[in-house]
Amino acid sequence: MSGARLRGARLRGARLKGQPDLIRSVYKYGPQPNGLRLCKAVRDLIFPVLLGCLFSMSAECAEEPGNYLVVGSYEDELRATETGERLSGEAGVEVLMLPVDVSGQIYYRLLVRLFTDEYDQARLKSQLRYAGVGDMWNTSITGSEPGLRSVFAVIDYEDVDLDLGLDVDIGFDIDSTSALAESFLQPTRLVKKNFLTAGSFRDAEQAEELYQELSADYEQVLVKSANVNGVDYYRVLVGPVDESSEEAFKAAARDRGIVNAWILRDVAVEVIEPSVAVDAGSDFREELHNITPSKTRMTSPDISRSQASPEDKEPATYNAAKLRKEPSPFFLNEIQPTGENNGRWRTDFAGEFRAFDKPGINDLDRNHGSISFQSEYYKTWNDGDDIFAFVPFARWDEHDDERTHLDIRELTWVHVADSWEVRTGIRKVFWGVTESQHLVDIINQTDNLENPDGEEKLGQPMINLSLLGSWGVLDFYVLAGFRERSFPGIDGRPRLPFLVDEDAAIFESAAEEWRTDFAIRWVQTFGELELGLSHFSGTTREPRFDLQLVTNSMGMPVDVVLVPVYEVIEQTGVDAQYFVGDWAWKLEAISRGGQQERYSAATFGFEKTIVGVFGSRADLGVIAEYLYDDRGEGAPVIGEDDVALGLRYAFNNVSDTTALLVGLYDIDSHELVTTLEASSRLGANWKIIVEASIFSNGKTMQENFRGFLAVLANPETGLDFFQDEDFLKIELIRYF
Amino acid sequence: MPIMGFPGFVFFLTLILPAFSVFAESAADKGLAIAQEADRRNDGWVDSKVNLEMVLKNARGDESRRQMRLRNLEVEDDGDKSLTIFDTPADIKGTGLLSFSHKVEADDQWLNLPALKRVKRIASKNKSGPFVGSEFAFEDLSSQEVEKYEYKYLRDEVLDGHETFVIERYPVDKYSGYTRQTAWIDKEHYRMLKVDYFDRKNSLLKTLHSTDYQQYLGKFWRPGSMLMYNHQTKRSTELHWQGYEFSTGLKDSDFTRNSLKRAR
């Protein structure tokens, strides 16, 4: 039975809070051997005076000069003290408080001593941040600034009267005098011992609860109180801790669940001596030692999790070093623990600005601004077996009314089972492996207005059944409805010199845009080889154009209107990737029939990734592809005998900055398109994308009606119409 | 007379030599034994789900945070499968990474780019590259199989109050970014407490501290926090793991290209 507990019992009903030490001390000790009692009374008379002096001295005690980290600055001293105490507990370091006058206003700054070792410093900062500290900056102090004090320099620990059921704890009837008398007769002496702080509360009840919980596990469990600026803090101490085994003690306590604890040194405790007369003289000297201000010492930092910050909880329940129970508040509320993100919207707004180098053959505006918006609603249920997604998109363009458009990118329900999936609704599907062009990708119509490079797609209504097996993945598609390609209006750029009359589109199929198309695809992985085979049967997504002359009253052609013709095609495609070390070899090949004569086209190349290029963190990818179309120069596509070379640079930095430079070169006509695309995140919610394209080496033409007609009628037309369409695009996206 | 002459002598040696070898356990054997025991203690978790917050800090103190969800599947006789889905920052929301790690061969990885609806397979020799710009390389986060390293036991040491074995391990894969790693494994529970990473020039590159270990299902220890500090660039990355769940019923079909595509 510890002396502390007994004393607590004796104090029951006799707690005199706020009374001077003198009176309290009389009640503190009760009947004792006269000599000892006298010594103690004297001690308690004289030493509080000394104590007071020492206290006031230590309030301005000299701290170590040097470099410190400012971890907080408060106008309210009490708030500063509370925070300092909490930080000290959580980060396991000593915290000093320094009042500073800034333009007439007193701020209370919390300081933490900097480590000399950079690695330890980083750990300390991470603990502080985890404990909720935001900005930190360095300062240096002389150590003797007025008002500088350690937030934990608790000078005077009082024993606490825990008058809540403590008598039950004692285990014997308090009124039984024999046991009490026995204890009274036992001499006690004060010794200094080291203890581990297990908890710090402002509410005595909480302290007592913890005390009860731990009392069985340790030789001594104490509850000590300290009064800091009028507020009582109740600290639960466990121990005593042997100096030689401090780390082991702490580790064992950690395993028991006591985290964020620190060793409190030189705590004066009364120890019952077995009937040994105490030498009063040595007692005094020892007491003198005990009165010196005991500061917490920095123990080796531990990365430990913070509890909820005191602002979130009732002050009375806050515990600086407690058994870990609650989950970390670190995570944002929107993330469900390991659940799916259910029923949530994500939105982004983008502002796009395009600057064209020249007015071009159509003599159009050089500056085009536009804004766009895309949102996504995503919900799962049945533990992810059913998924619903809705993605609307809209763009408004400053000049081009055609480019101002709306689309539903996705409106889909996916049902997942063990070996099959069914996906219905408006969706987007991507097939293919190459970088410069996507021959095999055919399901979705290109959103030609967004970007002429063909990377953006319109949503396609479909029913898709996906079967999974050890033989690979087999997808069946029923494509309900057809989406026509849209073309820029009269004020849009880049565009052909003649407008496209979309309303007059000609369909081979009688059902026109209501035709149901079909597609099938199989993929399988064979070690380092990934293979895909596909077949599509339906209306082609890429129209060819019929030229319709517009004549004047005299029968002279004055204008040309391009009418898209959508034929029904059969396209078989194969795509393959083969990985060898850093090299990824890629192939896409198609054979298409139905658009006039059957033809085939292929893209073949590689992508090599150099990890940590030039000894840095960045990756450099080298891309080289050859584009072929057996229709030769007459092919109405860009890539009929072309080479694409590209460099992809990934900075691998915090902002995920990447840059891609691609040159597409026509071997026969020597036309060259150079494109640079770079993107980077800005802060947490913004992203910037910069894109520039330069068209060079095109044929010159007469920039009039006849000239254009001549070029258009010539099957070997390449990018002639786009020679003056060099542009720079900057897009800024904000995510919500 | 049984033991006579030279054949008898040889016979006699074969009886006693095994006894000698027990006493002459090499540092390599002991290192391997420690690694195997650590692996054994981590057997049988079946599958797990966890949330992860990553705090990236540069030398100046600027911070950047990422949040992601991880699912892992234990595979018999091979490395684990994992599916990582990013939640923040906003522009990579919904990006997913599927990874099949193997005992000896390089990992297979696929990246899902939701904006393009494209699943791109990553060249697998990229293991030494940084994972989303952090100080953790892909190989640091993929499942630590015993066969991926050769081992050597160095000494015993007390670290942060724990008795530990200190072992050195040498990556077997030539594409690894490290020549060697020094690992502190605690004796009581065989948890990895600290790892020093040495780069290709054999100079100290990074140190990983794993703390806040908690035990799950009465057997498996998982750290609550990890700090990777790069001594050369003074950058660091902290990982905070939360909400561990085990044996949640995940299957192979949850770790396929299809599941990668539909995860958001």
C-alpha cells in the first residue's frame, strides 16, 4: 500500500484549496512521531517562503540560450499555456513560453529547442506537425528574457484528494484504527524518484479514473496537481522508474498503451521506511533538493499520433498522454474508412485561352477564350458490386457557337459479379496502346471541337458484357445509337476553309443515327506480352466528305460545302504490347472495309523509360513510332507514311509536373507538326496545362476559293490548311 | 570392429560434422533465418484494406498531402497483389494503380488514367523510381518477399527501448536502386523498426522509421506511421496508416484490370 494512497485517505474532507501551505501542512501529516512532525512542520513553514522566492526566480529562470523553433503565438496566455502543455506531451519535448511585445500587443510564443542533428530535427518537426502545429519559424533567445518560462516547470506538486471512492480502493475500513495507527507510526521520508506521466487532466475525476485503471500495474501510481495560472492540472504518474531502465520502462508502457508519455524527474514522494529513525538533518538537505524546480526533460522523440486537439473537446476531458483509443483526426471527413466514396460529386472548372500566331487562311480572330465545366457523381452499393456514375460536360466558347456544346460523357450503371460484368448506359471505352495515333480505338466518337488531336471523346450509349476467365477478358458491345462528329463553326479555329454541313450528313445505313452497332474484343496477358483482338461492325466514326458546290444564279461555283458521309464498315483490329526491360514495344494494326476500298493501317513503335535520368529523380521516356496506311498519299488521314518521335519528361516532383514533346513528320511531303504539352499541379486544387502546336513545311497555296478547291480536290492534301494554325493554349483548372 | 581405418574415419566425421555446423551458423544463415521468421509471423492475413495519408515535405518545409486507399491480397507462393486508389489531390482523384509483386521477378504494374479511360501497363523496371513524387520508391512499398534479398546478420542493438537484430540485406534484382539496406528488427515481435537505405554508390541515402505499431487479429503487427527521410536531399515523406481491416473477403477478381478500371 503506497504512502500516497494513505495520505489521500487522510486528507479526505480536509482539502483546503487555495489556503496557504502553512495551514495545509498541518493537516497533511497527521499524528506522527513528534520529531519528524516537527521537522516537517518547520519544513513546510520555512520552505514555502523559500519556495515562493524560488518560484518567482524560476518564473524568470535562465533557460539555455540558442536556436529555438516557434510553434505558436497567442494573445491569450492561458491558451498558450494549454497548447504548450499539450504539445510538450504529444511531441515529447520541453516547451518554453515567452511573452513578446509586437507593436504594443503582447503575444505569448511557444518555443521548442532545435536539434543539432538534421535527421532528429526532421522527426521533431513531423511530430509537431502531427500534433497540429502549422507554421513554424526559427528564432534565437539569450535564455534570460523576462517572462520566459518552461510551460512544464511545475514547481509545486500537491497531493490530490481523490474523495471519490478512494476508501473503497484502500481495501480496509477507514475507521479501523489499528491499521491506521500502524501506518501513522511508520516513519516516512521524502525521496526523489522518477516517474512516467501517464495522463494529464484538468478534471480530477478523469485523473482518478486513469489512476484506478493503472494502479494494479505499477508499484506506485500518483496523482499530482499543479496550479498554472489559476488552473489546476491533475497529472497521473506511474513508476517509480529506475534511471538505468528508463527506455525499457517507456517501451513497456507503450506496449501497455501509454503513449506520448515522458519521464518526470525528481518527484518528491513519501516512502514508508520500516521503523528506522530518520536523521532530521539529512532530511532537511534532501528536502531542499526536492524543492528545486523540476522540469521535464526531453526524452528521445517518438513519432506518435496526436489525439484530438483540445479545441475539439471539452477542456476537462483533454488528456495529454493517454491510452490510444480514438482514431486519428488526421483524415478528412469525406474519406470513409476503407469504404467506397459514396454518393459524392466532384467538379472541375477550366478556363482555356488559345492564342493563334496568324489570322490564317480564314482570317479569323487570333485570340480565343473559353470556359468548361465537368462534374462527376459516383455512387456504389452492395459493397462495390453495383456502381452508378454520371458525368456531364459543358463548354462555352467565346467565338465559335459550334464549340459551345454540352455532352453527357457518362451516365452508366455497372454491375459486377465474380466472372462477368455488365455495363450499361452512356460510357467511354478506350482500346489501344500506341501514343501518336489510336487506330484500334473506335467505339467512341471523337469530340472534334474540344481538341483536333482526337484525344477527347463523346459519350456512347451501349450495353457491354464483360466475361473474365483464365483465358483473358472478352467484351461484347451493343452500341445503341450513333453520334455524329461535330465540326467548328464559321468563327472556330482551326478549321477547313469550307464549312461542314452536319445537318445534311449522308448515312449509308437506312437507320441513320439510330443504327445499332456491334463490337467485340478479347485481351489476354502472356507474361510480358499483352495482346488484344477486336472487331467492330457498324457506322464509321470518321466520315469522309462529299464536296457540294454552291452556285450562284449564273451557275458559277461560289462556295463549297462539305457533307459528311458515314458508311457502314467492318473493322478488325489487333493491338499488342511487349515489355523487355525498360522497353515497351507497341503495335496497332487495323483492316477496314466498307469505306470505298478495303485498306489496312498500322502503327508500330516503342517507348523506353529511363528511370532517374542524369542521376535525378525524373524519368525520361523516349517514344518512336512509325505510322503507315496502305492507301498511300491519297489517304485522308495524317499518318500514311509518317514517323513520330517523342520525349516524355516526368519530374516526379510533388506537383506531378510532366512534359511531352512530339514531332510528327511525313516522310513524303516533309510536313512536320511539333507539339509540346506540359502540365503541373498548382497547390492542392489547381492544375495548369500548356499546349503548343507548330505546323511547318506545308505546301503553299493560293488563298482564294479556287486555290482551296484545288487543294481539297487533291487527294494528297495533308495538313496544308493548317499551316497557319500554330497556336499556344493555356488551360487553368480548378477542382472542387 | 565398426570404426576402423580411413572409411571408418570418414563415416565418423559425417556423424559429427552436422553437430559442428550448428555451432558455426554463418551470419548469412542467421540473417536469412531472421528474415524468414519475420515473414512467417506475417503469414495468413489473407487480405487487407487501409487508408493512407502521405505528407511530402521538401527541404524548405513546404508540404504536400496525398490520400489514398489501399487493398492488398496475400497470394500463396508469390508476392502480394495491391490496388491503390488516389483520393487527393483533386486532379488525380480516381487514378488507380494495380500491382502484382513476385518473389523474384519484377512487379507487374498497371496505371489507370480515368480522364482517358486508359489502363496503361508500366514498364516494370521502374521500381527504383519515386512513388507519386514521394521519397518512397516503388520497391520500398511493394511486398517484401524473403527471396528478394540476400541477408547478413550484423549484431544486436537496443533501439528506442526495443531489443533488435540488426541485419543487412542486399537486393537480388539488378534494377534495384540500392546496393544494400540495414534493417533493425525487434526481437520480440520481429517488426521492422528502422531501415537504412544505401544508394548505388553505397552512400547512405534514406532512413525509414516505422512506429506506432499495433497488433491486429492478435497476430499481425502494422505500423501506424512511417517516416522516410532522405539524407541527401533533406526531403521527407510521412505515411499515416489508418483503419486497417483484415480478412474482408477480397478475391483475385478484385485485383484485375477490370477492377482497376472501375475503381474510383
